[in-house]
Amino acid sequence: MKSIEHAHDPAPEITDRNSCVIRLERMNRELLDIRKKLGSYTCEPKTLTLFEHYELLKKRVESLRRMNIDLILALREHREYLLLHWKGVQQQFQDFHNLENEVQRYMEVARN
């Protein structure tokens, strides 16, 4: 996962369907990395509050992954999907950026 200083642009300039699919596929790989890091023993929650936060983050990662897969499939099948659903695609990137930052903060707290 990238540090907060080098995090992804939450609203990338994507002008075509192929570059959007590539960004979403990359995001999916990074979500798998996030899921793996959250499962690490170093991030094991030590309090009830951390456990609840941990469970919420795991659910958000999986939800974002499922939405990513749906978007990738839709973009591959329908050429005009990007134009029709641009705000939804942008929101997906924003949600990933927010989740990435929240996981980074959680990991810092969980490791202390």
C-alpha cells in the first residue's frame, strides 16, 4: 500500500474506457494487498473498538472489490458505459482513496 503522501489521485483524469479498466484492475490488486495486510498478525486488533473498526474495514474492502469487478465487466462489455456512469466510476476511485487512507490510519493505531 502506498503511504498517504503518495496516495492515488482520488479523481484521476481518465479519458477512455481502456485506461479506466486498467486503473480499476490495478485498484483491485491493491485491494487484495490491503486485505492481506489487514490479515497480518501485526494488525490484529487488541481492543473491542479496534476489532469493530477492523471488521468494518474488511467489509469495505470486499464491497469495493465486488463493485470494482462489476465496473470492469460493464466497461469491457459496453462501450458507452463510461460516458453514462462517469460519476459512479469517479466515486469508486474516491471511495478507494478514502479506504486506503483509513486502513493506513488503522494500521498505525493497531501496531502501537
